[in-house]
Amino acid sequence: MSRHDAMHTPSAYDHLDPVERAEVLMALIEEQAALLPEAERHARTLLEDASAETVADEVADALQGIPLEDLAARAGRQPGYGYVHETEAATWLVEEAVEPFVDDLRRRAGLGMRGAASRIALGVLAGLDRCQDAVDGSVLAYAGPDTPAELADWVVSKAREAGLDLTPHELEAAWPDGGALID
């Protein structure tokens, strides 16, 4: 029940979409600078709350949910580019599915939230590990059997570039062949 139900006056705020809500909150913070420290505290709390398990689920879902229609649209003859092999197109799609997670870990590491960034990196690795046995006919399978391992190497390198020191134990827990990622 909305806070305005008792008055029988519909709340405009309750009916805003997320972008509109963000605009209202930004306007409030700009008008009332005293709210900024509290907004900053809430923002940091939100960003520091990262679960490797949740990220792993999201990564696996993202990789396993890439529609074959997207592959069909990217493969074959492409105007202004030439012919794109299905493996190359599938690899691009898989990389694009993982990239937002890597961007997020870099963003949080850049804010000094190394714990949250590490949990995201480890979650991405665990999600990739879950996808090593891609279902035949999936976009991930078209990308090739080495794709999850190659992406895991890439994720670890990006985590290191972001200043994260993932331990061998953490890597092994997220990616059972973690020893291969340590070098």
C-alpha cells in the first residue's frame, strides 16, 4: 500500500519510471545540498554490496540467454564489413555479455571498493565456469569450447589492471582450474 493511499490521492512519485525517479532525486540533492552526504552514504552502501554468487548467476544467465537471432544478425555478409564467420560473431556476442560486469568491477575498484570489485571478479569467473559445457546450438557453443577459459584469463587481467590481488585460493574457488589463471 502506497504512503498516499490513506489520502486517496495518487502519488505521482510512485508512478515514475526509474529514470524519472533518478531525475527527481538529483533535483532534490541539487536543491538541498545537505542531502548530499546522506546520498553518498547510501550510494557507497549500494555499491559495496556485491555478491559473487549473484554475479555468477547473472553472468551464466547472460551467456546462456544470448538469442540465436542475435548470432544470425551478426554472422554472414555484413554491409560495409564483409563476411563474418559465425564463430567470430558468437565470440563478439559473448564478450559483449561479459563486458558490463568487467566495467562494473573496474568502476568499483576505481572508487576504492576493492572488496566489492573482487567479489564481482570472482563472480564473473564462477559464472564463466558454469558455462564451460555450453549447450550445443547455443551462441556460447558457437563461440567455441575455449571461450570461457579465454574470457576468464581476460577477466583476471582486467582485475589485476584495476589493482585487485585475487589470491590463488580465491581463483581456485571461483574457477576450479584456477592454477591456470595465476600465471
